[in-house]
Amino acid sequence: MGESVNRKSRSFLSPKHLPDASGHFGPYGGRFVPETLVPALMELDREYAKARREKSFRRELAFLLREFVGRPTPLYFAERLTRELGGPKIYLKREDLCHTGAHKINNTIGQALLARRMGKRRVIAETGAGQHGVATAAVAARFGLACDVYMGTEDMSRQALNVFRMRLLGARVVPVDIGSRTLKDAISEAMRDWTANVRTTHYILGSVLGPHPYPMMVRDFQKVIGIEARRQILKAEGRLPDLLVACVGGGSNAMGLFFPFLRDRSVKMIGVEAGGLGIKTGKHAARFAAGRIGAFQGTMTVLLQDREGQVKVTHSVSAGLDYSAVGPEHAYYRDARRIEYTSVTDSDALEAFQLLSQTEGIMPALESAHAVAQIRKLAPRLPRKSVVIVNLSGRGDKDVQQAAEILEGKNAR
Amino acid sequence: MSRIQAAFERLKREGRPAFIPYVMAGDPDLSTTRQIVLALARGGADLVELGVPFSDPLADGPVIQRAAARALESGTTIAGIFRLVRDLRRETQVPIVLMTYYNPVLQHGLDRTVRDARRSGVDGFIIPDLTPEEAGPWRKTLRGTGIDFICLAAPTTPPDRLKTLGRVSSGFLYYVSLTGVTGASLADESELRRQVGRVRRAVSLPVAVGFGIKSAQQAAQVGAFADGVIVGSALVSRIESAGRNKAAASAGRFARAVSSNLRASR
């Protein structure tokens, strides 16, 4: 086997030690929340630490991931896409085949188990694209928990199908009509609800964001993606991949795929942010292109803000990437130069959305289409013998109507 | 002794609780805020809390969210608020505390914030999303300046943590009366009395109670057992409905009502 693991890796390549006990990834992470929430976060931290050590918890989680979520998801060799792009061998990690249509459920199922352990009978969540909301609503139904999902009204209109799915699953969708009416405002409202109902409610945060222990815990629940992919690629190719590509909103699908490869120094990783209408227009969500460190929604991280520290409104065709901040662990690995970050525009993503549909018969979510767009750009410059894994974090069914409006509107002009 | 400590010492001698009104700086603009603060001071405010607007105020309910949006709309910055306080200091010595989320302070710069606070006459800071665990750099910057860092404690705060908050906090401790955001409904009075008793036994600082106090009557009820009473959303919502020209007069009337009720509360 050509697997090469460098055991004398530098300290930043020893992810087991991150975050530190107080939830910091170097200068990032931590816990910047109202005092009311601190005891709940401490309880969650303790309960999670206890649960992850227990065999019975791990067994139940593994059972649910297999029987309810449908794991392991395939690592699919995209033969026609590979030929079309004329570059490296491209594999797709098929998180789009998870129950409810995206990787989000890997995390919600874990957190629902924790909520049950802590005796909390109600869960709340925020959602942008609606995928995390649907995944939360599904596990709430599965465990008989009351469920409220906060969603910006702007996102509700562009993801109407997911709103209906959540309601069908028995959740209440709470419209958030403040600020930019997108994901960041939904998170603020969910945190306010949690502050008011913290004794009876667990907040199922959907990405590697927010106060400690969320970035660590969500990463841990999502790293099953990378653990499987690593095993699958070793089986298929007899060696590690050369490159991993994933889209980054908060960054949970990317961290889930990347994390188990961090110590494999030969494996390059690229996180793809939403370039919106282009970085120069200011209408984008490329935090690493135009952001600075700041404290926002519970964590210290890189965010899009003005000189005064007011958080900027973002733009992306993809609701799931349309967020002003990025997970703190991503900021850490960017500084450490372990993960590279770039962005692709709305129109790049829409082209990739069609390309994958037409070459492979797979409709990616607009979020995941950003990752496909990036490999499309890179492929001609990469050697044919190299091996790439693209994380197909979700399926595109939810985006069909929006894509139709944009694409057919364009054709009509 | 800081201006805040001196105020609480004096109130203790007089045997009455502090009246601490909160207004959002720059709502609807900074020159109106100047008039409002002066009206509050004349109306009997013992300390004034000035909100620094932030785009994403996690701990605030709809009333203060709207006030922040109006303040940002009028172009309010933390630098402008320091200039406002410097101007106010020519006319009033009422202790002034800034209530701000951490990010505006961080972006203004910790050193620069403290320097500007000293020069302008700001007496303390309340930073609702800065817990003692994360406050190391900020407290280091404050050391030796005489500017107070006022921590918040909540109904969910366990006893050992109350002690920590009591040690880290200076000037007074801000007790959040309810599990929720600003402007929500106040908890049951006897339960609140019990809670405040628990906090006062755990810390040696004066304990001021805020969040959810809506009227002069409620202020008096809470003032019977707390060292200070903070009234925010109720005042901000009066300012909102009074409009620019009548805001200061309306704030002054409300302050006189609360403050005379508080004087009669003990």
C-alpha cells in the first residue's frame, strides 16, 4: 500500500489535541455567549465527554447511522466526469445519499441522543438551506422530541420545499424576519430561544460553529465522512488521495471529510467558499478572502465585518453557504497552511450543478456544486494519475426550482 | 475609589437602591441621546447605561434590537459614543457604563477602547458575551485604570460560579432576573427575591437587577431587595414611541416616576 503517514508531524497536525480544554483552536474558538448559557454549555461539554467514552452510546450511534441514516455512503468513481474534465480520477463521497439528503443528519442524530441523555424533551435548530432543519426535524420525529426550527424568511422563500418537509416531519418552522433574514439571523434567534428555555431545550447547532463544545462535537459527529472515505479510497486505489475538495459554509461537511486526513501530509485539502457575484462586488460569503478575526455568535473566528465590527450581510446563490463567519477550526488550519481556501462564483456553481447532472446523472446541492466547480477549474492542471475526492455533501432536489428560475430566466433573455 | 463604587457607597448610606436606566446610544441619533442622558440624570438616575449598537445583539429582545438597528442607521460608532460621553462630562458627573458586545470593542482595539474610555470619562463596561473565561486580555488592559468591568450572573449560574463572577466583577454585579433576553417578562417576585438573596450572600459587591423590569411599580418591588434596579427595554420603547423631539422629555418623566418610586421602596 502506498499509504504514507508521517508520524513525526508538527503539533498542528496532531488534531487530537485540538481544541484545548476551553475550546480554543489557537486564537480561535472559545465561548462568547451570555452568562445564562454558560452552565448549559458546560453541561453539554461534560455529557458529551462522558457519552463518547461509553460503548453503549457509540454502539447506538453506529446502529442509527447504519440503519436510519444509511451509512456507509458510497465513494463513487465519477468516470464520465473524470473523462469530461480530462484530469485526475475523481471520486465523489456520496453524502447526498444520506437519509434526508445531506450530511447534516450525521450530526443531528448524535445530538438527539445527547438531548435524550440530558432529559431535554425539546430541540431547536437554525437552518439556512433547510437541510439541517430537515435533518433535525427527522431525528426529533424519530425520538419523539418537540422541535422548532428557526429560518430566515429570505431562505424560506428560496427553499420552500424544505419548509414543507420540516412541517411534514412535525416540526414548527419559525420565520425570522430581522436583519438579513438568512442563516445568521436564524442562529441569533435560536440562541435567544435557547437562552429563554435552556432548562428544557437542547439547541442542535448544525455546523462547526458557535460556542465550545459545538465546533468540536459537530466535527466529531461528522468525521465519519472522512473515516469512511479514507478506508474506501485505500480499498479502491490502494493509496491515499492527493486532494480533497469540499464546500465551506460553516464548514461541517468539509471538516468531516478533512479531519481524518489531517495527519496525512501528502493529502492536499481545499475548502471552497461562496464567491457569490465575485469578491470585488462585495456580494459574496468568502470569509477567508475578505474577513478578519472577530467574536461572533459564540466563537472567535474569521468573519466578514466592517471597520466598526458590525457583521456584514453576505450573498450566495446557495443558502447553505450564505453566512458571515466560518468555523473556528477552519480558521486555525488556514493559518497553519494545512488547508487551502478558495471561492467560486454563483455562476460557476450553477454550471457545475448542470455538469454533474449531465455527466453522472447526479444532481448536487448548490452548496456541493461549489466543490464540483472547483475541481472543474483545477482538473486540467492536475496529473491524470492523481486521485481526488470531492465531498458531495447534499443532493440538489431542494434547489431544482431555484435553479430553474435562474437558468430558464437566463435562457429567456 | 471609582465613580461607580462611590455612587453605591453613597446610596448605601442613604439607604436606597440605585436607579440605572439603559438607553441605546445613537437611537435615534447621538445628539438626542445627549439630551436623553441629561434628562435621565436630572430625573434621578444614579448611573446611566449606554448601549453600543451591534448588528447581531444575541442577548437582546426585539425592542433593543430595533433600537440598535436605528442607531446603526444613524451612523453611530463606538468612537462617536466616546465623544458623546466627553461632551456629557461638561454637564454631568453621573457614572456612565457602556453596555457593548465584545466585537465592537475588539475591532476598536482593547488598548484604544480603554484609553478612549479614560479620556472621555466612561466609568465601566458591561459586555454580555464576554465571560470571565474569555476576559483575560480585556481585564489585563483595564488593570490600574479605575474603570470597572461589570459581570453578569443569571438564574442558571451555579453557586461556585457566582463566587468567580463576584471576584472578576468590579463596581457591581449585574444579575439577570430571568432566563431570557432583554425585555421579556419578569419572573415571580418572591422567587426573584430568593434568587437575589442567594447572589448577595455569594458576592461582596452591590447587586443590581435587570432584564424584564417594565414599570415604576416593578422597579420599586425589586428595589426593596436589590442594591440597584436596571430599566432598559421599557425606557427604550418609550423613546421609540415618543419620537426624536419628545424623546428626552419622555425619558425624563419616566426617570422621575421610577426614581420617586424607588425612594419610597425601602
